[in-house]
Amino acid sequence: ALRYADALTGLPNRVVLEEAVQDRLIARQPVGLVRADVDGVAVYNRARGTAHGDEVILALAALLQDLAARFSDPDGLVTHLGGGDFVLLTLPERVREVCAALTEGFAHLVPQFYTAEQVRLGYVELGRDRDGNPRRVALCSLSVAGVTGERQHWGSYARALQDLHGLLRS
């Protein structure tokens, strides 16, 4: 079972998510998926070091686990797809409130990873570019998307994930 867990967070990975979604689809149970992806964590890693970037990822993992316990069904599942990319399997009727709580919760977490000045400015200065201008990078943010199998029938996990990825790209 350990090979199906993410090394950093210890959360189940894509293989476990795929099996859980497939099981629900076969049993004709309702499926809701919420995807959360941290934007800017790679830049944060370069600026502060990987250990600090890992703290951002671990904080998001803890937030997701808290929300899963608060909003989810007993079979809800938080999975870590790698990097700052997570998916929560939940009930369709919970998707909207989980997305809202996730967005709000992450906004409250972000300031702990930056100085008060960086939070006030909304960016971090990372040295200078080739022309000598300050290089400004936005603070980490969270992309959140939710989909349910209610409007479109998913025949497979692949189709469900395709819909979820499409939402985060647009």
C-alpha cells in the first residue's frame, strides 16, 4: 500500500484515486471531484528552497484533509497527484462548498509563507532581470476546479479526470 502513497504527504496517489472513482462508477454511485493545484510553488522553491515549498504543499494537504472530514461523505478521499496537485473525491452536492472553503482556507494560509511586506505588495522580488529591472513574482495561489458526474455520464475514470483537467486549463 505504501507504493500507492505520495512520499511527501503520505496521501494516496493517482492509482488509489482511479480505483475509487472506477468503483463508484461501476456501482453507479454519485461522484464529485475537486482538484486543487498550487500555482507558483516551483518559483517559491527557487526563491526559498524546496523545504519551504514542501511546507506549502503540506499545509494544503492538511487543509484538504480537514475539509474532507468536514464536508465529505464517509468514503471521501484526499489524494496527492504530485507537486502541488491534489484531488478530493466527494459527493456531488458537496463540490461547490468544498471549492469555496478550499479557496478561502488557502487564502488564509498564504500569509504565513511570506513576510508582511510581501503579502502587502502581493509579490516577491527575485533579483533582477537581464535589463536590471526587479523581477517580481506573484505569491503562491490556488487553482480550484470541481466537477460532478451528474450532468454528463462518465464511463470511466479517464473521462472524469479529462473533465477536471479541462476546467483548470480554462
